[in-house]
Amino acid sequence: MRIKCSRHTNASTIIRFIAENHAPEIPDFTGGIDQISVRYEEKKSLIYCGIGTAEQCTPAILRSAVAKAAQAIQKLKRTIAACVVPDLPLNAPEIEKAIIEGMLLGSYCFSKYKTGRPVQLSSLELIGGISSPAILRKYRQIGEAVNYARDLVNENASVVTPAQLAREATKLTQGNTLSVTILDHQALRRNKLDLITAVGGGSASSPALIILEYRGGRRRNSTTAIVGKGVTFDSGGQNLKPTGSIETMRHDMAGAAAVLGLFAACRRIKPAVNLVGVIPAVHNAIGSRAFFPGDIYTSYSGTTVEIWSTDAEGRLILADAIAYCRENYHPDRIVDLATLTGGIVTALGDLVAGLFSNNDELALQLFAAGEKTGERLWRLPLYKEYSESLKGDLGDLRNLSKFKKGVASSITGAAFIKEFAGETPWAHLDIAGTAYNEGTARGVVPQFATGFGVRLLLEFLGV
């Protein structure tokens, strides 16, 4: 999509934001939040977007309003539109970023397998906008990175295999901005990443550990590791998922998609940060070499793990990935994203992701970033009693707690991962509810894959 600022426009489709105090000038329109109306005046299509009171309008309200406008434009089958930048008590960059993100995220549609594809907006003018072309390009690249992550999650699991995730990471290295290291099945075994090989062993698609590096900051600057769960399809293994739970399990690699989206954005924006991206990629399948409930496996760190459910596999691959990253890349802080537990959906629904951390400062920074981007987080506790519930009888740890089935499942899942983070500042984001929207679209959140985490991480990193 081409985006530019201009003083005037010849576009026949124009978006205008209307606050409640100006709404009486427009018949049958109140200007309430998320209210939208299409009017036709003098050969022009005017899309009125309600934003409530101007004094209480936020970037989130603007993003949602523009997303609804974008969907109206698609129904009108227009390819060119203009948007009048509103005069609000927000700074201009915030307003223009919200408009661009709302347009790009709100118009997203995964139509690869549709015989009739929707008309896409190709050009947007910001009337009265003041941002430079470089800033506008940055905002556009952020939106495109989110949509790239969405595409990966929405794609067929038969297409997005562990090998395909490795190919996607390799594509991002073109241009020498990024580097990638891929540990294939044999390298995983040589390096004793036995939890990853156990989870991925039952599939014809071999597991892999994918490591991306981006060095945009000075050497003495801190390095942040972002780890994304990459289960390209989760059958549950020998603890097979039932009908009603298995159909959408291609989205179990949404954490990996967020990591790839983040690096896709950094590749183009080139921020002054140092990043390591780690993706343990597996297909948790039923097969002749699938791992067994009741067996004990040794992790990369040397800690042994009793398998009490092969459907609690995400924490296993994250444990190996985090331990390997700590020992070989020495990050100053680690953030992992994972569609880890159904329990977080019960607790927080699909509006907020769970936040767990061993470091208060890191947790506060992530929370603040989520409030700013609208990808909201809520912190839950990690008291020692939760860790004690994971102590094994025959091995060091068990991958399910000794609590009653389902009790504190999100917390004990995070507590398991925490054991492998050591003293490194670490945070875990359980995005099982927010990564995939099975309801109707709302604002910039589409139906199905949401791309949750990409904008959050960019904000957290100060990009």
C-alpha cells in the first residue's frame, strides 16, 4: 500500500473522524465510538467514523475506527482513499501511526484459498498529515510485519512445517541484515536437545531449532532474546486431542510467527537494538517414533523430565530452546511467546494475554508496551508452591503439576519454563487466547490469526 501526506486530494473516497460534539451536523449520526456511516455527496463517498469525545479519544479508538473504515472501503471495492487527519489532543505521530495501523490491520484478509479475492486498497493519502516519507514507511512496515505473521498462522499446517519455518527464517537473512543458524534433527541430537527431538520425533517432518540474529546496536549494548513456540500442528501426541479441540491446532506456532514478524520488521526498519530470535519448531504427531507418557527425558540443561502428558509439549521445547540460548548466546533478558495453555483462555479470554516473569522491571516494561499498542497483558504470580508442585518422583521435574487436573495450569506451565531461565531476567507471554480469534472481527483484530505480539515487542524494544 502506498501512503503519503498531502494537503488536498482528488480521491473520491474520504474518511472523516467525527467527535460527538460535531455529530449533530450530520443527520442520523451520533459520533459514538465505533459508529460508522457511509454517505454520498457530490460524487464522493464519505466514510464517517465516530470517535466519542475528542478529549477522551485514544490511539486505540482511532485504530478501531479506521479498521471499520477499511472494511467499508473493501465492500465499496475502492483501491484509492484519503483520510482527513483529525485535530485531537494527541501528538501528530500517534495519530498518523494509529491511522496507518488501523488501515493495514483492519483491511487484512487471508484469501489465498478463496476463488474470488477481495479488492485491496492500494493507496492512502493522509490529508493534513505531517510525517516524513521515512516515518510513514516505518509505520507501514510494522503493519505489514503483523500481517506476515498472520499469514503464517492462517496457512495450512501441511504447508507451514518445521522445514518451512526454517525456510522463512532463511528468506529474512537476504541482504545481510540478519543471520540464521538452523539445527536440524541430527544437530539437535548431537547437541542433546532431547526434549525438542522427543516432541518432534513422531512426525515425518523433522524438528528444528531456528536461531536468528540481528545486531543493530553497539556490541556493548544489551541483547534481548525472543523465543517463540513453533508447534506447527499439535495433535496432542499420544494424549490425542479430541474433536472440538484439534481443528485449529495449526495456530500453535503463533509464537514462532510473532518472532518471524518481529525480525521481518527489524530487517526493514533497522533499529539500533541487538536481538536473538529462537524458534523450536516441531510437529507434535502420532507416529511410530512418538514420545511416550510416563517416560523420562533429559533436557539440554541436564534436568530430567517425567512426561505426564504429551499434550503439554510446548513447555518442553521452550525449556530446551531457552537453556540452549542462555548457554550459547548469553542474552541479557529473555521473552518467550507461546500458545501454551487453555487455562489462560479461561482466565483472561481472548482479550488479554498472560504475563509471567522472574523480574519486576521486565514485567512492567512489557505491560506498559501492551497498554500502548492495545495488545494487553496481565501478570499472574509464580510463587514457590507452584514450582514445588512440579517436582518429579523418578525424574527431576514433571511436565504437569501434582495439582488436580486443570488447576492453575497456566501458572504451573510458566513455572516449568522458569526452571530453565535460571537467573536471566525472563518473561513468558501465554498468548493462547489472543493469538487466534474464533469469533467475529473486532477493530484491528481479524477473525482467525491476529499477529499478536509483533507490535507489542517492537514497542517494548523502542522501535
